[in-house]
Amino acid sequence: MRLIWNLTSAIWLLGAASLVWAEVKPIRFGSVAMDTPAVMQQRLKPLTAYLSDVLKRPVVLRLSPDMPSAIRSVANGEVELAYLTPVAYLNSHQQGKSQLIVKVVTDQQPSFKLVIVVRDDSSIRSVQDLAGKRFAFGDRAAILQRAVVAAADMPLERLGSYDFLDHYDNIVRGVLNKDYDAGILTDLEAYRWQERGVRIVYSSADLPPYNITASSVVNAELYATLRQAFLALDINKPEHRPIIESLGKHYTGFAPTSDAEYDVIRKLIKPFQK
């Protein structure tokens, strides 16, 4: 009788816990579309599982098909937090007072570069060789990419043509398939492909990196808890390494940041803003 009672109690408690979990409003996690939705799901799922465990509250992915919708989602409070590019953060901050939580760290470096890549066998050796060539950008809304090319003394009108291919993988495949003579990637993405047929011909200066941004609907208590959860991730801990590296092979953690750090991006993109 006691065994039956204990079993019944355990089932009831499990059901009650599940009910409480279900009644807790989930935290929605958005992201810019740096890869296909399926790839982004794989990259972000370990992180959302970690956050769910730390916060004792479900964290669910709400991925956007493109950058403008990702920006709107966090600016309008449709998601509580998002994984954003530097320009996406600036736009979400301008539109809805979104606030930085942390920035990503790559190979222990709290910055990143945008790089121009060509095929290994390409005759292109410098930025000036891009004149009259076919060029591949990513998302049309990613104006930092165009700003970096222009800042490298290659005005877009000197290119032979250029197209927007949305995702970095599409850019690499376009270059490797000779549909385009060159394209622009983050250094992280370029490193992934360097041994598979691409060569870097130009690197930008250090730029403030991708980040985790909170919507203005996130209150101070939740903001502080989220920030602590991200900063607690340690690449040297076996249980944390897969979470960090799932975002990117060269990612090594998160670091504090501030809005002022992104002023260099504001300056670069200003000529390209309407």
C-alpha cells in the first residue's frame, strides 16, 4: 500500500511540476538569419537548453527569415532576447531601445573582422583587383558589409555587379562555383572554409562583434539574470564547451559590452543609411 501511495504521489508531483512549467511564460529567443533556419536551430538549441535550465523557465527559439524581421521582433518585444549582428543591434536599439546583454568572444578576442574571399585559384590578389568583378553580399539589410567594401577603397559602382545571397553559406558556394569572383564573410565563417577552397584577400579593422540583445520589455531583474547566465559560460568547462562551440567553432565565450563600443559601426554605416 505504501509503495502504491508513494508512486501515486510521485506521479502527482511530476504532473504538478509539468503544469507549473507549462504555465510559466517562455522567454522567446530570436536571431538574425546568418544561416538557413535548420542550421540556426542546431547552432542555438544547446544555448536555449542551457538558459532554460539556469533560469528554470522555458527558453524557446523564434527564428526570423531575414534581418529586418529579426530587428523588428526584438525592437517590438515579440522576442525577449536575440542573437544579432552589430548593425542589427544598432537598428533595434534605435527602433525600440533594445539593450545589449553581452558580446561574443572569438578565439579569446572580443572583436571580429569582415573579410573578402575569393577562390584559391583566383587571379584576384587585392581589393583593387575587384574592379569590374562579380561580388556576393549576404542579407540586403546588412549594410556593414557594403560599408566595409567601400571603406577598403572599392566603391560599389566600381564592381562589375553584385547580388545579395542572404546567407554566408550561399556566398561561399557562389564563389566556389564561380558564379561570383568574390564575396564577403565574417572571419569566423572564412576560417571554416579556408581549407575547402577559399582564400582571404582583405580583412577589415577589428569591429565590435555579434551580440546578445534584450528587448526593452525585459525588466532589470531578468536582464541581470540573463547577463550572469551568459558570462558564467566557461569554455574550459566540459559541460559548457559544446554550448559555446555550437554557436561557432571559434567562439570561446561571452564578455561585457556597452552601446558606446558600437560607435565605430555607426560611423562606418552612416553613408549607407537613408
